[in-house]
Amino acid sequence: MGVFTLVDLLPFKRTGRLIGEIDEFLDKVSDAILVLEQTVLDYVDQGPNETLEDRLTQIRTIEQRGDELRRGIANTMYSEMLMPDTRGDMLSLLDEVDNVLDACTHTIIRLAIERPELPDDSRPDFRTIMVEVSKSAQAMMAGARAYFKDPQAVRNHVHKVGFHEEEATTTGILLGRRVFDSDLPLERKRQLLDWIVYLRNLASHANDAADSMSVFAVKRAL
């Protein structure tokens, strides 16, 4: 049995609307990843400034629309009895992707509240962590798009998710050790370590979604 795309699985008249909603949802999550990356990189370079509040408003708007789309997609699939054999996998994958959207939003909210003071010598590593985390998340998004349109290409993207997650983790470990070996107060060390872990966890969410889509893509090929 061959691998079917979303177009193959849906009745023709219903295909356009649902594919459009899924595409827009994935676009919103990609937008959220980009907003988070730029927010963190600006913070690393400049510290807290007026753009942080603008980004907070922007990410909350993106999250709200993403949640509306995810609910609408689920309602359409269930109310119109679409794809009973693959619906559960598709909705599970969208939930995994939505976890990345939530993590982007919560990270910016937390940054706007805590406004941590970054030591100058830690800034390059925080930048590296954020860039690698963003690459991991965007590779996951490319895989999610492939799952719906070209499932055989999912594997090509999943490998990149894990690679960039590992790069972020390695940098985070080295930075964390350096922070705790420093003369900073203990409470500040803990706050900085929390931020290292918090950023790295976004790549972990992306990796979880990539693992799921790998399994789902194989199931569609059977």
C-alpha cells in the first residue's frame, strides 16, 4: 500500500478548507518560533526594552489564532466524520505542535516578567542556544508540513530536529557549569540555569513532536 497525502485521504470538496486551516495553523506556529527567537536574541544583545512588550502582544495574538485554528480543525474532522483511520494521529500531531506554540508564548511571558540579568560572558552561549533551539523547532515544522503533504520526506527533517536539539543541550551544559563555577549569588545562578533549561525545553517539545510524526508517517505507509 502506498503513502497517501492529505489530499488523497479527504473527499475532494472538503479538502481545500481543511488543508487551508492546517496550513494556517502551521504558519502560526512557525511565526511564533521566529518571534521567540528574535525576542530572545534582542534581549541577549540589548536587555529589556520597549520592544519586549510589543513582542508579548504579538505572541499572544498568534497563540490565540493558533488555538482557534486547532479547535476548528478538530471540530471539522469530527463533525464531518473525516479520516476515521488517521484522524487520531493527525490530531495528536497537531497537539504536539501546539505544545511548541504554547512554549514560545510562555517563554516570552516569563521573560517579560522576570527580566533576568545576563552576565556579559554568557551572552554568546545564550545566543547559540536560542539559534539551535529555533533550528530544531523549524525543522520539526518542516517535518509536520511534510507529514500532511509528502509523508515520505518526514525522515529527512526529523534527523535535523535531533541534531540541533543536541547542539542546544551541549551548549547549555557547558554554560550551566560555567555559571555555577562563577562568583554570582546562588539565587542568580539558579535563575540563569532555569533559563538555560527553559529555552532548551522548547527543542525537547520539538523532538517529541518529531518522534510522533515519524511513527505516524510509518503507519500511513503500511
